[in-house]
Amino acid sequence: MRKIGILVLAFFAFISGCNDKEENKIKTPKMQNLVGFILFKDDKSAVFLEGKHAPEKEDFELSQDRLIRKYKNHVVILGLSQIENKEDLVAGKKMKVWFNTLKESDPPKATIKKFNWL
């Protein structure tokens, strides 16, 4: 008899724990943003220098690898697969980009959702 009481109590505890008010709600991450400059761009990605200071004119002639080495802690590689107007991205203009997740790598990477010129 005592075992049945414990089993019934455990069953009700299990059932009450599984009854969550927020059923099947998937939380989407908030959009993050960065302000900076495009230094280098190809068809699938761009090198983005975050910060408020403009890069030097000579920087726009450097290769992607040299830019990453020069601005090691301030560069983000932007994936361009989720934007339609890739041709509007021009190196040298100050802009703001929005993305969901900044992937931890060296350098960090993010796939932008939208951008805006400042």
C-alpha cells in the first residue's frame, strides 16, 4: 500500500512538472548590430572593420589576410548570403549592419540580415 502511495505521488509530481504554460515557444535571439566600414568584399563575404574611426586609404588595397592581421581585434567577417542587395555594399562607407549571432572564431563571423548607410 505504501509503494502505491509513493508511485501515485511521484506520478503526479511528474505530470505537474511537465505542464508548462509556455508550450512550444521558440525564443528567437534579438538582432545585434555593429557600426563600421567594409574594407574588402567578394561574392560571399566581406571584411568589416568595427568602430567609429575611418580606415586609412591604403587599407582598401590590402588583401583579406593582411587586413585581418592588421586589424586583428576589430575585424568581423560578414556572410552575405541572406541579403539581396549585395552589390550595394561598397568598401569605404560608414554603415550599420544587423545580424542574429556573432560566431566565436578568429576573426568572428556573422551573417548579416540587413545594412544601412550612415
